[in-house]
Amino acid sequence: MDDFFTTSVLVATAAAAIRLATPYLLAALGETIGQRSGVLNLGVDGVMLLSAFFAYWTVLSTGNLWLAALVALLVGLIMGVIYAVITVFFEATQGISGIGIFIFGLGFSDLMFRQQVGTPKPVPRLPSVNIPFLADLPYVGEPLFQRSLMTYLAFGLVPLTVVLLNKTTFGLNVRAVGENPQAADSLGVSVERTRFAAIMIGNAFAGLAGAALVLQLGIFQPNLTQGMGFIAVALVYFGAWRPWGVMGGALLYGVVNATVLQWKALGIIPVSISDLAGMAPAILTIGALILLARRVHAPAALTKPFSRH
Amino acid sequence: MTSTSNNLLEMRGITKRFPGVLANDQIDFDVRYGEVHTLLGENGAGKSTLVKILFGLYQADEGQFLLRGKPVHIASPAEAIAARIGMIHQHFMLVPTLTVAENVALGLASSRRPFTDLETVSARIREISEEHGLAVDPSVIISHLSVGERQRVEIIKALYREVELLVLDEPTAVLTPNEVDDLFVILRRMADNGQGLIFISHKLHEVMALSDRITVLRNGRVVGATTPAETDRQKLAEMMVGRTVRLTPELPPAQTAESRLVLSNLTINGDAETIAVNNLSLELQAGEILGVAGVSGNGQRELAEAIAGLRPLESGAMTLNDKDVSLASTRDRRNLGLGYIPEERIPDGAVAEFSVSENLILVDHAASTFLDKGMFDEQAIADHSEKMVEDFAIKTPSIKTPTSSLSGGNIQKVILARELAARPTVLLACQPTRGVDIGAAEYIHTRLIEQRALGTATILISEDLDEVLGLSDRIAVMYEGQIVAIVPRQDAERSQIGLLMAGATD
Ligand SMILES: Nc1ncnc2c1ncn2[C@@H]1O[C@H](COP(=O)(O)OP(=O)(O)OP(=O)(O)O)[C@@H](O)[C@H]1O
Ligand SMILES: [Mg+2]
């Protein structure tokens, strides 16, 4: 245990925590916006898989990381249109539709990978970008200011999402539509358009999350996410539908993940139970959810399709 | 089509069909500048449908309308608002988690796009509040407001949008008498300013007090038009129902004997762990109706829930037919003879998705009469349901119809039928006729009086003072969790009870 409490190991663990938190944070922020508008999207994991694969494939063929991120974003948007049409215009049950998106994403990314790539080949990873001066600060410089642009983007989107939800007319519409769509409709706010836009933003974020994941790892394999998208959905509940809370959840998740990895590497956790320890983050989330469940209030219209008749 | 008069609104030949229902049948209706035009009619007469068409929530199958003399087509609420039509709906259209200012700003263009401009909105709300005497703080979250304050926010929403034609669909259903008076002052002033108002209410004294003109609908058709000067409550009721009605029921002398329900020193907590009912004692005799009058929120709901077994007692005791039931389950209380008509028809009294028949046997579904070798005896259930539907004059296409598609009055009759079929010795009736039309209310009152003659002890909790005064042998006035007075029927005076309800002590 003493090996763990050395400055260098702690700093490295913190850096890993923030890196690991990035895709969770992006996906969960997007899901937050969607859920605040009353739409549950359980398909996040599928969208992440698809966007991760296409980002990976883009890097493999062109070597261009930025093009890869753009492609991932587009994949997210395309899946957003599909999900929005299914749930908003056809008023399909959100839970089942989301599972459908997940299964499609899982299967299609797997198929494409086997057909187009076959065996996993490493690709260049996202470079870290040092922020002048801040990057050289002791202790905090490395974990906070020597990260990739994707990580800066993810954390930068937290306050932006807060502003979007709380300070803009669009955000007001989103919150109204998620709580009482009839009331919003009676004031001339288009429930359909608002939810459509919220879903598109949510899926764009999920696309970026897929890109962040694959470009941080520099490799793709079938079912790369292993349920990360579902954890992201849980983090929205954990964060009580507030961007800062969601960020707290993603960070906690990153810290526990990074610590478990570090302890495994240092041999603090015996190999025999290492798989068990891998469950720690999930157990933590469930525990936190149980504790929080009594206090938090979900958007009242969450999962409820809207129609006038 | 051109306009011959200078009416604000003219609706011509409006027809609207729903599957199996002709909700509006060739309706002609108009509103002049500066008047309150009331729409009156029983539950399901088509009042809400007509105004929803006006507001763009439904599209008429036939007919046209003219606004300010010009033909218009309104396809959505957004278009209605643009045409300066406002609507206060039968149910609040507020987002409970947002502030007053946010609710008002919703759907409006902001001067600081894409950001909201709540400061400007709040300032304007304060101006409107002052101008119209509508005190409300723009920064408060809606869920912290009382129903009266919420109604004020609805009015402010309309005033903020400078509506010229305001529709009010049963705006007083949830208000206390004082709040209704305040509302009417504001509505009258709006009309005097030249705005046109469409008012919908089941309460005839309100209709008489506020209207300039009254149009009566029955089964989707206009059956008459009149003015308060030409009519009275009795005539209005008859126009609505199409037959003679008794507005004030006759009550034969009570023949009380043994005590049925004894409440001793009850203290009951409210939702927020505050004391809702404070050291309350009461004794209820067989064959009497005890009316509980009071402004909502003075502990009536908590008292009712405690009697029904849905809310624990903090202290005190309760006996039902001489058995201590302080800790008894709802089922035990029912078996001891308690019938319960809850305040909220849906979801407390009936399951919306269930059929009429299922709701009729809801609590007694395990009774041997409905079972055959442990399975439902469909024939017995159907026979029972058909009989109930007939006995209680429940208007429903069939016993298999989902309860949610019945009108409020008919849902209430389903609940009443089920509760009375169990032959209760004590009946707890909470707001039994709220939002129910006159015909159905008269029917429910008749059944309650019938039960009284059979020896049932009834507690009638109601915010409708006329109902309490008309039906009760004794009137208990509740104020701040206590019974401040019990007045026998012959001594009860409307004004005195009203004062007691408001907290005046004599
Ligand atoms: N969306 C709908 N779908 C099907 N039927 C409907 C719908 N809305 C109303 N109806 C039916 O149309 C008729 C008129 O209903 P409406 O709500 O206009 O009555 P109302 O006069 O407002 O009654 P209340 O006093 O109970 O509010 C009723 O028979 C009702 O069941
Ligand atoms: Mg109505």
C-alpha cells in the first residue's frame, strides 16, 4: 500500500482518472440534456460503439485524428435523427427503442470491424496538449493541464451545458418540455422540435464520447465500450440531472477505475480477485444511487411520449 | 363569408367528432368586445372541446371562425397566442419546477436571444401584479405556491401576452370563495377594458355573478342562450339538464341512535412533518350526515386519510363500530363497515386504465360472489356491473369501457356505486361532487340522503359550502387542524360558517 501513496503514483493515478472519466463525462452530459427534455436514451452505448469504430477506421485509413473526431460527431448526429424520429414522431416506447439502438450499434460496429479491419491494429492516439505555465504547476499540472483536447472539451462542456440549460431560451424550453410538455405546448413551444434538438445534442455528445474513448486507447475491438454508455446513463441519475453532479459522478468513476488499475499494477490487489475489483465502480454507483434515490427528482415527463390527443 | 357585426369572435357551425362521440354539433358562438360570455353545460357537453378548437389544440371537422371580423385558421396554440387569444385550462398549465418568471417567459421571444431575459420579464410581471392586484413573487418556484397563487400566475401569463380574448375553462374549480371573489374582480376589469372573455363553470352562482351572456350546451349542441337578468339558477339548471332539478335537497329529520365512529384526541402529521390535525375529537351517530366545512389545507385531507387508514396517527384513538381501529389496516376498516370516497377520483378512487366493470369490483374482487374455483366468474361480474351501471345511472358505452374515458361525474358514480354496494355503516365522502355537473351532483346527493335513511353514518368533507349546508345534520368547521365549531343544521347560517372557516372566533 505504501507504493501507492507516493507522489508520483498518486499524480499518475489522478491523471489516469481524468483521462478515464472523459468518455463517461461526454456521454453522460449528452444524456443529461436529453433526459431533461423528457427523453431517456438507453442507446448511448450503441452510439458510442458506432462512432468509436468509424473514428478508428478513419484514423486507420487517413491518419487524421481531427477528421476522425468529426466523423464520430456525424455518426452521433445520424443516430440522433433515427432515435428522434422513432421516439418523438412515432412516439415509440423509449426504453425498448434505446435497447434497439444499442443492439444495432453493437452488432453493426462488430460486423464492420470484422469486414473492414479484421485484427486490431494500433493507431496514433490523441496527443496531450500542455497548457502554458499551468502545465508546469507541481502536482496538479500533470493531471489537469497535460491532457488531450478531447478532455479539455469534455470538461469545458460542463459549464456550457449549465448555461445552455439554465440561461438560454432553448434550455428553458428543454426543462419545461421535460417536466410538463402540455404546459409548454399551450404556450406555443414545440415539444417535438425541442425534444428533437435535445436528442441531437445528446447523440452528438455520445459520438464525441466514442471518439474520445477510441482515440485515447489508440485501438478498437468489438464491444470496446463494455457497457460504458449504460454507466453514463446511470451517472445522469447519480448527478441528479445536474451537469456538475454528473461531472462529479464521472470523476468519481474515473478515480475508482484508475485506482483499481493502479492497485492491480502494483499488486495490491491479488490477481485472483482482480476481476472482482473491476466491479468496484459499478457497485459504488449503485450504492450512491440507493443513497441519493430518496432525494432526487427526475424530470416528471421522462420516458413519456407527448401528443395532444 | 363576411362579418355583419363587429364581434371579437364569431364561431359558425363548428362540428367536432371523436371516435363514437359527436362532441360539438353545428355550434354557433360569438364573443363581443368587453363582455364575459359563459358556456354552461353538463360534463361531456362539449365545452372544453369548443374552446380547445378555438385555441388550436383540436381542429374542427366542420365550421369556420372569424376573429375581429376576419376569417382565421388556427392550427396550433402558437398561432392562437399570435392572434392574441389566451387560455386558462381546466388543469393548471404550469411547470412546477420552474419559477414564476420562467413560466411566464416560456414560449416568448427573448430580447437577449439566445439567452433568456428573466430580469425584464420579472420587472414586467411586477408591473402587471401591481396594476391588477395580483400579488406574486416572480422568483418563486411554482411548486411552492398555493393553488390560488398558481391561478394568479396563469392570469399573469395571459395578461403578459396582452391577450384580447381570454378563455377560462373552469378556473374556479380549485379556488376558495375568497380567491374566486378576487379573480372575478380582475376578470370584470379585463372585460371593462374591452377584452372578451369566455368563462366555463359548473357553479351557477358564479355564472350568475360574472356573465354578461350565457350559452347553454347539451350533448354538443347549443340548446339556449340567455342573460343573468332574464334567468335564475333554477332555470339555468333546467336548461342544462333538460328536466327539473332540485338544487337544494330535502332532508327528512334524522333518526340517530348509536354512535358509529369515535375520534378521540387525534393528532396527525401532514406531508412536511408538520402537525396537520391537532387534538381533534368527534363522534358520529348512525343515520346522520356530519358535514366538515373548511378552506382547503386546514387538515381535512389528512383527517380523511387517517380515518381511511392511509395516514398514521401521531396520537389519539379511533373506534369504528365499537372496535378500536387506531392501527387497523384499510382492509380491516372496510370489513368493519367503512366506505371511502376519496378526494382524488383518479388515482385514489379508481384506476384510470381499468374498465368500468373492473373498477366496480376493485376492492371486493376477492369476494366469493365474484369467484368460481379461484378464477373470476366473468358472468357474475358482468351481471353485477350491469346492475350497478343501471342502478346508478352511469353513462358509459359499455361495462368494458376504460374508466378514463368517462366524464368526471360518471367516474364519481362508479366509485359511489362500488362503495355503496359494500353496504357501509360509516361512509367517508370527500369532495364527492367536485367538478361534477349539476345533474350528477343532484344524483349523488340523493344517494347520500338515501344512505342516511338506511342508518349509515356519513362524514361529508367538502369545500363547497352550499353542499355542506344542504346535506348535513351537523356542520363541523375545521380551521388550522382543529374543529372550531359544530353547528346543528337548524342554526347554521352561511355567513357565520364562512367567518368560522376564515378563522374568526366568536
Ligand atoms: N380527446 C378526446 N378523445 C375522445 N373523446 C373526447 C376527447 N375529448 C373529449 N372527448 C369527448 O367529447 C365529449 C365532450 O367533452 P368535453 O371535454 O368537451 O366536455 P366538457 O363539456 O368540457 O365537460 P366537463 O364539464 O366534464 O369538463 C365527451 O363525450 C368526451 O368524452
Ligand atoms: Mg371541460
